[in-house]
Amino acid sequence: MPLKRTEGSSRRQGRSKPFNALDLSDNPELLAAVVDTVHESLLVLDSELRVVLANRSFFNTFHARAEATLGHPLYEIDNCRWNTPSLKRLVEDVLPKEGSFEGFELSYTAPGSRNRVMELNARRLELGRGRQFLLLAIDDITERKRSNDALLRANAELSSFSYAAAHDLQAPLRIVKSYAGLLAKKYGSRLDAAAAGYIRFIQEGATNMEELIRSLLQYATATEPDPGGKMEIPLKNTIERVLTDLGALIKKEAAEITVGPLPIITAYPVQIRQLFQNLISNAVKYHKPGIAPVIQVAAKESPEEWIFSVRDNGVGIEPQYQDQIFEPLKRLHGREIPGSGLGLATSRKVAERHGGRMWVDSRPGAGSTFYFTIPK
Ligand code: ADP
């Protein structure tokens, strides 16, 4: 599509210098320069799939000669390396029907060089008098894929390491807890007040550590590459279960919770439950002193995704912390409100694991709304 000419549309230019956007169709030299300057390799094919235009990047990347490329069918150029069944299917079946395709990966091997991965985007063009062309943009994504794969591997190792470490810490902790309990039970009457206090500290410390380990295990599971077992979940049931599990806390704080209509989504059930549990328990925990929590859970639909929200009337969050709270172990509160600082980090990972996002909208003193999306 030619660029639109926009006259006098830029305020910054002032009145004396009207702004004229360039129209590529009036400037063939500019068009040729753009085509030759872009980093991606570009090919234009006619309706017989013959190459009618190739840019400089194509010739350089594939060490192709103009005379062996221009005018030749796509499947014959470059020693027939583009003659693959999947590319054929895309060019001959998908493109005529859909008009475009994006992100098609193709493995490409030139003699004496390593296997490379190319990403292809394509569009069907009709240029006057019904002449049909195909535009193919080819990007070498080998390095991007390699570093992405390395990152995924490193993340997977890290999450299984944290899972194993957290898991193995449970056994010695159980011993500390049970022997502290035995000490208190069997010898409590013979201990002075200070010694009884020390034992209580040990027990409290062990209970806090238990909570931290449980949160660490959740965090490690949320960052696992593929926990397996996505299924259809009626979220109404999920929330009912969460509210039952949080029953004691809700009752203690006299929280009033309303839940709007919720959809059925396809997701990892345990993770989604943890996510709602984290958001709702935070909404209850971080209430304003002396004011009972009022919380609304809701879902909104857009064409591509579900947008969920958990709104509270709590203490709110200062703007400078609204991003930091999603980092692991970041807490804005002290011991007076129990927590591990891993709930929101886990929840955001869960949303991202499902292809969604999570963010907060909050005003200190007025309350917070946590949002997350799940693609349909
Ligand atoms: P925690 O286990 O401490 O609750 P989270 O990761 O869930 O850990 O939350 C991180 C911090 O963000 C909390 O310690 C709290 O200071 C703040 N926070 C989370 N949710 C809310 C909320 N609804 N209102 C106010 N502050 C919140």
C-alpha cells in the first residue's frame, strides 16, 4: 500500500514548514533503495512463481548470482534449495487462499556450512490490471533461535534445581519442627520462661520456612517449561475452591467478596488456582487498618483474550513499587503481615506461561486492581 501523503500534519514543524510524507509510488529510486537496504532478504515472484525481483541481501546471504536467479522459478534457484514440500504447500495452497502467511520456519543448508533456520513472511500482491505477485521476506533467525533455546534450557535447569533444592529442604525442616515440638511437650514444664521462648522462636521460624518452601515450590513449578496437562476449567468452580481454602482468612478479616460471571478456559488447573488464590489472599491481607476488605473478581472478554481482574479497597501501592512487586521476594510489608514475597512473581509467571500478561493499577490509600489476561 503506498504511503499516504500527509500535509501540514506535524505540529513540531511549525506553520512555515509543511510536512509532506513521501509517496513510494512517486519515487521509484526511493523504493529501490529501501528494498536494497533492508536487512531481510526479499524476493518478488510473478504468478508463474518466477523471481522478478531480488534484493541485495538475498544475493549476499545466499551467494546467489543475478543471472541464475532473476527469471528463474523459485524452486529451481539456489540449487533447488527452496524446493521443499512445506514451502510448496504454503506458496501454492495457503497464499492464494489466505493472502499472506507469517513466521514460517525453514531449515536451510548450503554446502560446507551449518544448518541454518530461515523465517519466511509472505504476501500476495495485486499490482494493477490484475497482475498477481508474491512477496517473500526471508530472515536468518539461526542465532536468535539458538540463544532462545539456550535460554529456555538454562531456565529449565534453574527451575528444576530450585524445585529439587526446595523439595529436599523439607525433610530436615520437618526434623527441626518435630524435635522442637517434642522438647516443648516433654520438657516444657522443666524449662524456664526464656528457654520456652527460644523453643517458640524455633517453631515459628520453622513454620515461616515451611511457608517459604511451599511458595518456592510453586514458583519453581510455574517456571517449569511445560508442566503438562492443560484442560478445560470452569473458573466458577476454581474460585469456589479458592474461597473455601481461604475461608479462615476471609472470616478473620470479615472480607466481602463478589464474583462476576466467569468463563471456561483452557489452562493448567493447579497454576490457575494458585494465581487466583494469590491475588485474592493479597486483596484480603493488605486491607486498610480498621476497614474490612471489599473485593470484586471479574472477567471481561476481548476478541483475542480474557481479561481478569481482582479489585480491592486496600492500602494500595505507591507508583514506584507497582512493577517491583512482581519480582521474586520483593515485599513492601514487614512480618506483621505474613507472606513470602513470591506470590505475585509466581502469578505473573503463570499468566505468561499461558501466553498472557499481568499488571496492577493502584492508588495508594484507595485500593488496587490486579489484571491478567489469558489468550483464547
Ligand atoms: P506476599 O507473600 O508478601 O504477599 P506477593 O508477591 O504476593 O508476596 O506480594 C508482594 C508485595 O506486594 C506484598 O508483600 C505487598 O507489600 C504488595 N501487595 C501485593 N498485593 C497487594 C494488594 N492487593 N494491595 C497492596 N499491596 C499488595
